[in-house]
Amino acid sequence: MIFAKVIGTVVATRKDEKIEGCKLLAIQPISMEGKEEGFPLVAIDAVGAGIGEVVLIAKGSSARQTVRTKDTPTDAVIMAIVDTIEAEGKVLFRKS
């Protein structure tokens, strides 16, 4: 699992029928401290995330293991919205 921040939406009027009805979001992978890591990517939203939220994503073949993404042509899925990140007794992130 990878931490990411939702940075935008993606609209694609023409797409594979297996992902019709899927909400596509632009996400930026981040560290536990919230610093950007790597390049932005597009993920199928399986949990109803919104812009600005910190989420957990799965990539690769694991991205096709949620109920929403089973047997779909996807490489990334948002599978959780993060409420709190705590490490070594310190709260690094708390959803407001």
C-alpha cells in the first residue's frame, strides 16, 4: 500500500467498458510526513475519495483485487481514505 493525496479528477468519455462508471482521480504519492514522492498517476476510486484527501492505494496486480476493480484494466486503485497516520508515538497526519 502507498500513501497518496488526491489532487484532481480525470474525465474520459471514451474508455474500456470494464471501467465505465468508475470514478478516476489524479493522485500524488506522498511520504508518511506528506512530502511528494514520485510522479502523479491516475487511480480508480473504490471508496468515494475527494480532492485533498490522503488515501491508500494499491498498484499492479493488487489493484485488481477490490470488489470495484476485479477483472478491470487498472494499475492503481484507491482502496482506503486515511483518518490518521501515527509512527513512533507521533501523529504525522490527522484528517480534519
